[in-house]
Amino acid sequence: MPKLKGSEIRTIDKIFEMSDGYLLDFSDRTMAEYFEDEFSIDITQEKYQINGGSKAKRLRSFIELEDGYLVGQVLRKLWQYKCDYKPEDPQEKAKLFEILAKIETGVSASVLATLSTKAEVLNMDTVSRDLDRALESAFRDPESAVTSACSTLESVCRSIIIELGFELPKKKDIKGLFDSVKRPLGLSPGEINVNPEIADDVRKVLSGLATIVEGIGALRTHGGDAHGRERGYTRLDARIAKLAIHSASTAALFLIETWQLKYPSKELVKH
């Protein structure tokens, strides 16, 4: 993880109210429970107490020791936790997410991290929430991960449709939603604005993306957790769940970036 400047560490301290060893409104017990429940992390481990046992010092040690992607996810969750009981401060948010962009630079799940960052900046809370759920479920509950991956993409499509003032399609599954955003975003076969020499190639890529999106929806129907599980069912391969997460995230990121290009002055908010 990139080394943080002293000023950046102080910013984190201030945002998460870490003066005098505190961390937001957590007690030692509730902090330990929160890290265990949300991240399956034992924050009471000795390695996190190398600089002291206070809540603030344990979080600082965690930030120093762990992978940038994991640190980014924890700080995002703590920010959401704070905003649940205190009004969101736009200046604090801007400063925090600037630091998060640095923390997450070069981490392995780059597509997922980029999507999560853009979702927060665009105020698309549903995207971040669904993505977090998918990431957390990938190994311990692959069926849930597939459902969450599909929900991630649905959130983006639904928000685009509503922000443009269109009615949601009668069939509100992922295929119907994705088909509804292609034309207004200029992604339909006859509306692609690219160099004619590569137009056919781009159409093939977009056609493949549409097929992938449809496949994610079908996988959710047959292998996700949204439709219940019969006794004796065969668990979904975690590799396939991860593929669905990465595919849905890539598609959602592409839609967000296309929105930014086509409507640069219009903020995309969640619906």
C-alpha cells in the first residue's frame, strides 16, 4: 500500500474522531464485534497492538499493515457507519475519498476498486452496497455473491433510466434494464460513435457484453440465493461467483463512464 503522508494520517484521525485513542462511538467491545461481523477480522490481534492497545492505535496499525484494497474497504465501511448517525460532511468525504484513491492505487481488484470509488463520488450508494456484499460473499456464500453482482448492475441501469426521465421497462430484470440504457447512452448497434475502421469490432465487444449481462441474470435465477435453495442442492463454484462479480462490475463501470462522457454536467444519483 502507498505510504501515507502525515497530513493524510491526521485527516483520517480527524474524520474518524480518533483523538485520545477513540474511534467514532465504538467501545473496545463494539469495535471488536464490528470488525468481526463486517470483515471477519480479529482487530484485537497482537500485531494490531504493536503501537498500543487503544482503538485509534489499533486502526492505525491495521492501516499500516494490511493490503490497500482491504484498508480501503474498511475505511469505506467506517465512513458509512459514521454517516448513519451523523450528517454527511461533503468536505470530509472529498478529503477521505482522495486518500482512498491513493490507498487503492495498484491493488489487485482494480476494476472493483475503481467502480466502488466512482459509485461513491456519484452518490450511487446502492452500487457500493451491492458490490461490498458481493465481495464479502464470494467465498463463504457464492450464491449470495451472484445475486449481489446482478443487483450491482441493476442499480446502475435503474439509476440511469430514472435520471434521464424514462419509464422503467415492464420487465425489470437485468436484461430488460440493460437493453433500456443502451439507446440513450449511444450503445445500440447503429448509434456507436467510433472510428468506422473499428466500428464492427466495437459492436462485437458490446454484443458480447450484452450476452454476458444476460448470462449473469440467468445465473442469478438458477444459481443465486434470490429464489431459495432446495434441500441437497449443489453449491455454486466460487470461481464462477467471482467471474460474475468481475463481469457485472466491469459492465457497471463501463456504463458509469459512458454516462460521464455523454452527460458530463449531470450527476448520476441512485434510485
